[in-house]
Amino acid sequence: MRGHQTLYICGTDEYGTATETKALYEGVTPREVCDKYHIIHKEIYDWFNIEFDHFGRTTTEQQTEFLADRFVTGVCPLCAYDDARGDQCDACGKLINAIDLIQPKCHVCKQEPKVRQSTHIFLHLDRLQVSLLDDVRKYVETQIERSDNRWSSNAIAIVKGWIKGGLDKRCITRDLKWGTPVPLAEFSDKVFYVWYDAPIGYLSITKCLLGNNWVKWWKNPENVELYNFVGKDNVAFHGVMFPSTQIGAGDNYTIVNNLCATEYLNYENTKFSKSRGTGVFGDAAKETGIEADVWRFYLLYMRPESQDTVFSWDDFALKVNSELLANLGNFVNRALSFLSNNFGGVIPEMHLTNIDVELLCGIQDCEEWDSLLDGVKLKDAMRVVLAMSRRGNQYMQAMQPWVLMKGTNQDKERAGTVIGVAANVSYQLSIVLHPFMPETGHKIGTPKPLFVKLDNAKIAEWKSKFGGASNKVKKMTPVQAYPHLAKNQQQIQQLLKVASIKFEQARALFVKNKQIELEACISKLDKEVRAVQKELVDAEIAAGTIKVLFEDENIFYLVKQINVSLTDQAASVPANRSSGSAPSTSVETLHKLDKNGGQPKNECNKKCRELNNGNRIRNSILHYNFFKFQVWETVSEHLKVSSEGFAAWKDAPLLVNGQTRITAPTLRGVFVK
């Protein structure tokens, strides 16, 4: 569609332990297994309308020219998954070595394998760091920094992480019979490790198709731009390992320019797994009777471009019934059926209005769609197409051609324009939809529904058949994964108990120390406040507004001209005409004068009378404890509310003007016991 000269190749990766294991299971040779499944894969791709220029395989003479751990399974040492392979864990995706597995066993005979020494060939990627790692880094950074790069975010992060961490030497041979043989006499019993061998398949498959012209594609980096479409678990091999070998060879190879990696597509509440039969795969998808284009639509709609996504049968039905059937299919079928029934399938003459032109311009402007496809944002490009059909539906609903056809000749003419516009929008949709759903569409004159509704009964049947709700990835408990822990449970619990006791002791000491610090701060602040109070009182004494009545043990009793009377049996406080409340300071003073806890002493009254020429005291007595006494704490201990609801001090009532008892609400700010 864009006029680019392209070469699209793929193939079956047929060497490695997985093939030998499958051959043993089926009782055939590895070659027979590869022949069988190569045909199956080719048929599935053909049914899905995935058209490669050549779909090849790695078990060819051309592959040999360019050029075992999976027998062992066990518990992953990283995530405790109980069926990890000896080269990689399906649960966490990490690369591991067979000797690192916990409770390893042979996948075939289930016996524990014996570790033995073997001589292998290693690819010294660590030596590239001296001379060529900078070249690898510079190359990758140059590709990533291009304004039009198509590296997915996860590919960038993974490759940068590998380069930053430094490259290690990696073993590239295995003790297997099935594989590309090592062309060295001393290693005649070895074959190349599948992940060193497999990327070379891109070159060998091209040679199978083009012969010696393969070099025009693979040794022509100035004129060829290479795209790799992989899962994120294969990024390191395509973005670091293979480019390192190509650069290290120094033979002008075409190296990956765009690494388009997806995240994982999971199945219902677990992972897809061929070995466990979990999920629906290509051959089973065909057997459901659902058209290939419908599968293509949903897989692209849910393509895990930036994060893991989940294939869900319920969501599959929802998206098909709402987006394909009710949106895209509804618009095309309405437009073309109306055209066939009312205009004989022939587009009438159109007289476009501004509304029509605006719609057509918006639909025909494929800049966003083109940009997204060019940037390998396939999911978003698919949604742009659906947005186009949604606009078409809105246009039809607003124009209502079925109503116009019942009106005047002018109305019928307008209906013809509307249907002509809708038919052209349908044509445009068929063009932009073709890369996603190449078989969807029909000829004008024979309109029919494009899609069939997925009903709940069939969805329930498929969910049950493919085990989406029952097969869960199993993980072992820590004790199951590490049996030696079970033997030490009592010791571990004792250690935890001792640690807990020590923690509580340390916590108590910390709290105690903090409390001492807090009390010291409060004491310091209290002294500072009292110093300020003393300065204020000294200033009033100097000004003559306050007189010192007498001093007793660092407590100053001061008198100010506010009417108050003292009696031997009760404290009489005059009503405060300015605020309506009685000062509490007189109560505090009385208590302080009588340190023995009894009624106020006659000596106190005597001193007061002497200072006031024998008259009843009409002054409020204020006190300030500047040093060691806190009067209010002492007074409040005996201040309470009687059972009748009146204020009392040491069970003696508090009176206003010697007559009226004080009710509790008038004791503002007083703590009531």
C-alpha cells in the first residue's frame, strides 16, 4: 500500500531440547516431529491470512552453512515456580541454569539428574567490552535516538540494562544429538545452543528463498532497514547477543534497526502454556468456527504493546458484539443495504453540503492512521478505524435518510447524497481495515451482515473446553521449595521470639529516653515562662498598680483593687460586672494561704484587715509561683461540683457577694471532677 520494497520472512525454530523431548513423547524422530509441526504452523498462518514472502525452517543445509537443558525441570530458584525448565522459567521469564534448579528431575524419566563435567565453547562477549562493546552501545543508542525509531519501550529498557550491567561470556554449545553440529573435531559430539543458532535462521531462510542474493538484504546496512518482531523474553537475544556477534564478526552485516517487542498476552487468570494445554492456540481457534478476521481483530485490539494484557472469552464476546457488530458492521450494513434497496445498488448523484464535506475530509485524512501503522502502534491504528465507523454511524443517525425518502423530491435527493457519502465512507473503511482484517468486506449489490453475534452459551462452552477458569499456575510454598527450612522451623521460631523480646526492650528504652528529653524541654520552657511573668509583675509593682501583700516561701501574694471578701468558712467573690464571671484566682489564693488543708487561717484575714485599715477585704488576691509551686494543680484537686450542681472547694460552697452560690457552668476553664 505504501510502495516500499519489503522482505517478510519467518520460520520454525526446530533445533533444541524441546524437539528431542517431543520426539521421545510421540515415539518418532526429531526430524519427523519437525516436519509434522512445520506443516501445522504453515497451515495456521495461512488460515490467519498472515502472508510471508517465505516461511522457512532452521533444519536446512543453508543453516548449517552459516554455522539440552530443557530435559531438566524443577523449582525455579527465583520465584519458586514448580515446573521451571533448565534454561528458562515460564513463570518469571528469567534465564537460569539447570544446576541452579531446586529439586531437579529429568522431564522424561522423572529421576534426579547427575551433574558431570563437559567441555563447551563459549562466546566471549566479555572481551567485546574492551574493543567492541562501545561499538555495540553506540550502535544501539544511535538507533534508539532516531526521531523515527520503532523500538518499543520495554526493548529499550532491557537492552540498556544488559549493556549497563556488562556482558558475560555465554556457552553456545550443548551435549545433544539434534542440532547444528559444531564443525570442530574436538567438539564433534556437540551441537550449537539453539539461542545462538536460531537468529542465524533469518539469514539462512532468506538464502533458501533468494539464493546468493541474500547478501543484498543481510550485508547491505546502508540500504536495508531491519525490523524484528519479538516477545519481551527474546529481546536480549535480538537486541544484544546477536548484534554483538554480528559486530564482532566485522563483516558489514545488516543489524536490527527497529526492535518491536510486546509484553505478555495472558489467558484468563493464568498464562498460555502449550505443554499444559492452557489457552486456545492457532489450530484450536480455527476449530471454533469463528472467522480468522474476528480473531485478528481481537488479538490486535488487545495487543500487549506497553503492558501485559489478558485474553478473556467474556471480553472477546463483548468487543466483537459492540465494536464489530454494533459499530463497524452496523454502519456498513445499514449504508449498503439502504443503497441496494432504494437505489438498486448504484451510487446516486451527490450534492454535498458542508456537513458532508467535513465528514469526508475527516474520514479520508488517514494521517493519524498512517503514522500509527508506520510507528508499529497497531492497537491504536485499529482503534482509529473503529472511530471512523463510529463517526459514520453518527452521521447516518443525524441525517436519517429513511425519513428523507418519505418526503419531497428534494428530500429524496438529499437522502441519495447521504447514502452516497455513507457508501464512500464504507469504501474508505475497507481500505484502512484491510491490513487488519483482509477478508472482511463484500461487493456492492450483495450486502449482508459482516459479523455474527457471539452468544453466551458458546462462550461458556469455549471457556470450559479450553480450561481458562481452572488451570492456574502453581507455585510451591517456601517450605515446599526449600525442604531444609521445615527441619529448622523450631529454631527459626525461637530466633524470632528472642528477636521480638530484644525489640520490645529496645523500644521501651527509646521511649523512656525520649520522655526524659521531653520533660527536660518542658521544665526549661516553664522556667522561661515564669521569668517572663516575673518581669511583668515587677513592672506593675514598679508602676504602683500592684502591691505586695506578703511573701511566703517564694510565693508572692499580690493585691489589686477588685472587690473580694474572705471568710473563715467560705470564699465570697463579688460579681464581675464587666464580664459576668468570677475570677478563679481568689480560690487559688485561699488554698495557698492554707497549706495544711483546713479553712483559711485567721492570720491571713488579720493581715488583710491590717492592710485595709480593719475593713473587709475588697481586693482580689493574685499570686505568682515563680519557682517551685504550681498553684493551679494544687487548687484544682479540691475544686469540684457538688451533687446539687454548685461549685465547691473542699466541700465549702463558693458564694457571690457572700450570698449566691456559683453554678458549675460559670466556672469557665475550671477542671470539674
